[in-house]
Amino acid sequence: MIVVHHLNDSRSQRILWLLEELGAPYEIVRHQRDATTRLAPPELKAVHPLGKSPVVVDNGRTIAESGAIVEYLVRTHGQGRLAPAAGTPAYDEYMHWLHFAEGSAMLPFMLALYVGRLGEAAAPLQPRIKSEIANHLDYMERSLGQKPFFLGTELSGADVQISFVVEVAKARGLLAGHPRLAAYAERIHARPAYARAIERGGAYAYGK
């Protein structure tokens, strides 16, 4: 049985969604953020030294990092679904979007979160942060084009990974100028597997 160490209002929600899309049985171990600091509880360090979520335990193996978890679950439980065949150009594109989500797109959002707590002291950094967010969202908007999903007509693990970026942008009111991404978010949220993941995982602040 797959065990997901799930932290509320976190990237672990997309792992629940992935598992629902795969139809793989799983259990949830719930962890709650500190109401004041919004940090993960210290007991997560007993699961993985970084003390972060998501973490998945499967067949005695502990896997951290969202991208690694998505790759592992699709490879071991996907039965050929949610990823193109390895060695194809489509697979290279899949890997690009899978790692773009955290490797590039989320960085300026995290910077905005942290420097936003500095008040006026953050003013010199804000223009660069905002321009980087806009650069990534514009790139995603153009790349998505008229396709329902980033690789084409079918959902992939890369969509699961990049969904968090789109949801954070939506929560910050940044999709008004990106109608394709806004429609993409609605398309994701309408999926039955997504609804089941919300039902199991609990209310999700970066979702709807």
C-alpha cells in the first residue's frame, strides 16, 4: 500500500490527485502546519530528514520531492499511462514540463512569498520578481496554445506537477491576462479524480 505523508495546503495535494488518476490504492498520514508559522510539524523529519511534504512510502522505499514522486508513481503504477514512451521526443517534452514546474516556475513565487514579509525593504526586489513570474506565465500560456494539456490531448504527470504553479498564480490573481491558463485550471478542477483528491485530502487553499 502506498502511504502519502500529506501536509495541508501544500504540494502534496497534487500527489493525491495523481494517485486518484492512476486508480492506485493509497493511505494518507496527515500532518498539519503550525497555525502561526505555517511551517510543517517537526515529526515530518522522522519520515524524511528534510521534514517536508510530500513524502511517499511504497514497498519500503521512501521518496521525497514532488518531481521524483511523480516520476516514480507514473513509472511503477501507471501501466503506461500519464507519460509518453521513454526515448521519444514527446518524453523529452514531458520531462521538460515536469521539471520546469519546480526548477524554474515556482522560484519567483517563493521569492515573492518570502520577501513579501519584509515590507518596504523588499521594494527593490519586487520588479524583478514580478517580471520573472510574468515571463514564466507568458511562456506557459504560449506553449499551452489551443491544447487541453501541456503535451496535447491527454493529461500527463507533467500536468499534475505544473498544476500547482497555475493554482498559485490563480490565487494571486495573475491569470486575468492568461486566459488559456485560466481555462486550463478550470479543466483540471473539473476532473473527477481531482475532486476525489480534494475530498480525501481536505480543503486546499491554493485550489479553487
